[in-house]
Amino acid sequence: LEGAKHKFEDGDEIIFSGVEGMAIIQEQQGQVEATKPELKLTSINGSIHKVTTINSNSFKIGDTRGYAPYVRNGVAKQLQTPLKINFEPLETILSANKIPLDKNLAEADFLKLSNPYISHI
């Protein structure tokens, strides 16, 4: 879409739908990752790609030589990728007196008392 902005960042994973054109060329058939492996993809629709942003209006998805030319339309939807975070057990932290102090919490911010909507920012 002309002038439409996107919210993608480098490394985001996206999936396409509703794209006209961009059929997979026969030689490249097995090299495209599907969201559901049991489905055999025939076009870029349903395939997952990593984004590299160019500017706020455009991005690139890598090598598209395995696809026929783009005709029109299409939607790119961002996929949520899980992030695994590990924490030490509370008992270990308390017994070792390793409670981290966030410097932002060391002093009260009395300006926020007049505006409770931003007190949790």
C-alpha cells in the first residue's frame, strides 16, 4: 500500500496472506517453510519470513527469486515468538541477600501522585 506504515522491526517473523501472484517456482518447492508442515504451499501465502526494515514504510524479507512476480494485494501479519526467561528461586535470592535494587525505585517520584494513571510507568 502506498504510504502505509508498518510496525515491524529487524528480526520480526511475519506471515503473508491474500497476496496475488508470487506462486512458488517448481524448483524451489521444498525450500519454503510452512506454518503447518502438512500443508503444501503453492505461493508466498502462509509462509514465514524474517523482516529486515528499510524505513517506516518498507521492509524486505530476503531472497524472493523462488517466487513468481508480485501482482497485487496482500497482508503481512507479525508472529509472536516466545521468549524464555529463567529466574532463580525466591528462597535462593532471599537466603543469599542478593535482592537487586532498581535505582528507579530508590526514590519516590512525588510528581506521579497527582496523576495516578502514570504511577505504574
